[in-house]
Amino acid sequence: MLEVLVLGNSAATPAYQRNPSAQLLYTDFGLLLIDCGEGTQMQLKRYKVKLLKIKAIFITHLHGDHYLGIFGLLSTLSLLGRKSPLYLYAPAELAEIIRLQHKVSQTILTYPLLFEATNPDQPTQIFENDAMTIHTVPLRHRIACTGFLFREKPKKHKIHIELFEEKPTTPQILQLKNGHDVLDEDGQVMYAVDKYTTQPPHLSYAYISDTIYDETLVGQLNSIDVLYHETTFLQEDHSKAQETFHTTAQQAAQLAKTAKVGSLLMGHYSSRYQDLNPLLQEAQAVFPKSQLSEQGKRYRIGDAQEIVEKAGENSP
Amino acid sequence: MLEVLVLGNSAATPAYQRNPSAQLLYTDFGLLLIDCGEGTQMQLKRYKVKLLKIKAIFITHLHGDHYLGIFGLLSTLSLLGRKSPLYLYAPAELAEIIRLQHKVSQTILTYPLLFEATNPDQPTQIFENDAMTIHTVPLRHRIACTGFLFREKPKKHKIHIELFEEKPTTPQILQLKNGHDVLDEDGQVMYAVDKYTTQPPHLSYAYISDTIYDETLVGQLNSIDVLYHETTFLQEDHSKAQETFHTTAQQAAQLAKTAKVGSLLMGHYSSRYQDLNPLLQEAQAVFPKSQLSEQGKRYRIGDAQEIVEKAGENSP
């Protein structure tokens, strides 16, 4: 399971009720928060997310619109009496800022905050369990910045028990679940895995913000299911994008196309645009499977064909 | 002119759409922001406040719910291209936190930020101009904390020109405006100031949050027009108030009564109370001129008789 709830999609400063960057990723591992702009804890409450279920927080970089909400969220989790560890992956200096603020406010969290500094210079696997891996994606921004790549591991095959004429044995079931044909004593195929099982897709999602247009990302992003990529500017404001180390909608779409991703989810919109449709049109002209991320909507990371808006239990 | 727009009134953590502490004070000097909890810049935008008109910010203490919104607001003012100086009165350590965050994000503000550290140990006049004075009010909280007392200076008398039989001279007008009778050559009263003029009231407002119940505040708060005082808890949760250095509604009302203030404006409500009416009833039982501060409402600091909700141009 991989779904993403958009908590904020504004660049630099909030505008038109668009909050600064934050997304909540629903995974088999649990809830993961990606970026945490000011007001994220209010957004989480607004969309009825159970705060204590957040397992880890991932911060791309230390521009305010990507991290200023973390202090209030950490404090609220403490007020809620959290006991379980919270993992925080972020640029090293965030630990220093948190330490200073907690010293000044005499705050002692009720839970362990397990901080791991991200390395902005090379892609690094920062997490792995049975269900998924998470890698950093070094980005080229004005300050040290990394995106994040979330990959589900290949899943156990699902067995269609109704197709069997006689009940398979436990070893046979395990064999099939692991994706192998079951052979008889003569080495002939008894149950072909393709016939008796299907394998659920294992999905991948990348969060790429903030960065100047960078084609070298294609290596890491190749064929992922959904790419969230910042589309701060229109191509007509290309020089502004260049100057501030951001990307245009057209450029993000070009990257999505070159990397052959399933879909492009757009966001981190400049406050200069009230109407976002020109951004969408610009991206779709290059890569039709482009879509605007909308605040408060939850998207299923699908079968690389589409992103389906979900009216889930946590929708507004 | 003294009016206050309530931007947030929640204690510790946002709850029931109540944002953390922040108020905007409309004065003859300009717009003053008191406390700046997370999300304050969004609240200011929501209520259509012109951000660049804010002259100064006053931070009571460095618990997150009173200051975490300042970083985003400072950044947004810079993105708006502010040039005029911004005054910031706050505990000394806030300068250190801002410096660290700006170093890490490589932020250089477009305007001078004039920081003045508050002294938590004794009442201090921190501002004076022709129109008003501002004093700190040292409070007893878990960490260094000061309230703020805003006092308009006595105002020029308004002359009722229609009452004169013959036109007064310019020196006579000045004499009257300054509140003095005009005497004739024999030293007899020619125009009595009481008869020919009225003096607009000069108003006073105190912002008291956060503090344990402290009767010694009566000295500084005596007879002010409107007292905003935290009412974090009900009296039945008195021990919780004591333990966390907060005040109950009953206690705040007792202070308002003892200090003979015009009205009590309540706020900083604990997230344990969804319904605030019990807090109001408790306060009114002791001091009838108690009123709940409501987020998004703008109150006129009146003639010490009442607080009138104003549907002003900046109301939601």
C-alpha cells in the first residue's frame, strides 16, 4: 500500500489557502511525513490523521517552508504522551536547531527522537525493512537538499485457492507465495506460479523538492510509479527558476518523460500563480500523465497508469 | 484608537480549529503583533491584514505556542520586499534562534530587524512615542515570560466650534486643545475647557499570558480598560494550573475584579475543553464583565464599560 495525502503545496510562502510543503505517505510500514512546513500539525488534524501513528519524518532541506512546522508537531506529540521512538531524517543542522529550541523552552520530549542526518552528496539507503526501502536523492538547490525515494519490496504472490483441484500442501503454498513453480517428483511443473497466483504490484514514489532542473536524476527515478516533482514556475518564468534553483512545469514533465515514470504529481507552486491550470497544461503538453497535487486530497500510488483520487477515511 | 484582532487563542497545542496564541493590536502608532504562534502568518492573510503594515512584534516567552510562527512571518515579509525596520521585543534567546535558522537557510532579510531583549525581572518601558507607551509586565511562568501593557497617552481635547459665539483665536484654540481654560485679561475664565471641549478617552490594554495566578500584577494593571488574561483551566482543574504555572478562569476574574479593570478578555484555552462556556460562566460569576476572546473577532478597547465586537474591514 502506498498512498499520499497532500498537506501543503505552496512554495516559499503560503498563498490562496495553499500551505507550505508537507505530505503524508501511507505505507505498509506506517505513516511517514515528508517535509513539515508551518501549519502541518493543523493540517494533519484537519484531515483527521492520528498523529501518534506517524512513524518517521523526512525533511528535504532547511528552507522554512519545508520544516518550520516540525517544532510544534514534536511538541504536540509529546503533549499526547507519545512513547514510541520517532525517526527523523533531515539535514544535520536541524538537530542543532531543535536542541537550541528545546533548551530555551526547557522541553523534554516524552519519546525518543532518533535523528539521522542526511547526506546531500550521494544517494544513500536510509531505511530498509521487510516491506520497503527508502533512499535519499541528492538535489541541486541553493542549500543542501535531498529528495526521497520510497520503494516497496516485491510482494508475496497471492494464491488463487479456487483454481486447485486438490488442496496444495503447505510447502507447495510457500513455494508458490515466493514466486516459484511447484514441480512434481519428475521435475515437471505441477503448479505454474503464473497460473495459480498473482503478484500484487510493488510500488515506488519519489518526492523531489526543491531543485533546479537536473536530468541526472533520471538514473534514480527511472520507471518509478509516481514522481512528485516541484513545478514552482511556468516556463515563461524560466529565468526566475534558474536564478532560484527551481524547476518549471515543462522541465519537470520533461524529466518525468525521460525517466519513463508512471505519473507526474506536481506541486510547490509559486505564490505568483493563483490559477494553476497553466502549469498543468504546460506539463501535460510534454507528459500527458501529469496531474496537479491538490491540498487535502489523497492519491493512490497506482499501477503506473494513473493516480486516482481517493475518498478515503482521512479525506477532508 | 485601540482595537484587538484575535488570531489564535489555544494553549500549548492547536485544538478545535483554535490556533496558538497571537493577537493583532490596532493603534495610532500602527499594527502591533503580540505573540506569534505557529500559523500566524496564515491567520493574518485569512483576515486580510496588510502584513507590511506591522510595525512591531512582541513575544511573551519562548514556549512554542507563542513564537513558532515568527520565522515564517519574517521570511514572508522579506519575500514581500519589506524595507522599513521591524521592531521585535522578545526574550534574548530568540535572537540566537533566529540567527541560527537564518545562517542555516542562508537567509538575509530585506529589512532591518531591530531586536530588543525583554527583561523578565522588572517592569520596563520598552517603547514611547507621542501616542503611546508600552511596558513589559513580568510574569511567573515555567520559563522567563513577560506580558505587555499598552497605554495611549492623554489625547488633545476636541473643540466644539459650534459653541463659540465668536471665533476663537489660534492661541486660544491651542490652549483649549491642551486642556486648559482660556482666561481673559482680568484672569477670569473666558472659555472653560469643560464646556467647550471634550477629551477622547485614552485607552489601555494589557496582554497577560502565560502566568500562574499572581495578585501582585494588580499594581501594574490597576484600572486599565481591557485586560486580556490567560484562562487556561477551569477551577476544578486548579491543581493542573498550579503545576503548569497557568491560571484558572475564576482566578483571572478575581484579578480583574481586584484590579478594577474595565473588562476581562479571556483566552489561551486548554485543548481539554471543547466547549468554552463553563470557563465563561466561571469568570462571570466573579467578574461580570468577562468575555471569551473568539478567534477571528476584532474587539474595540472601549470606555472601560464594554468590549464591543466589531465587524471591521479586517474581520473574516
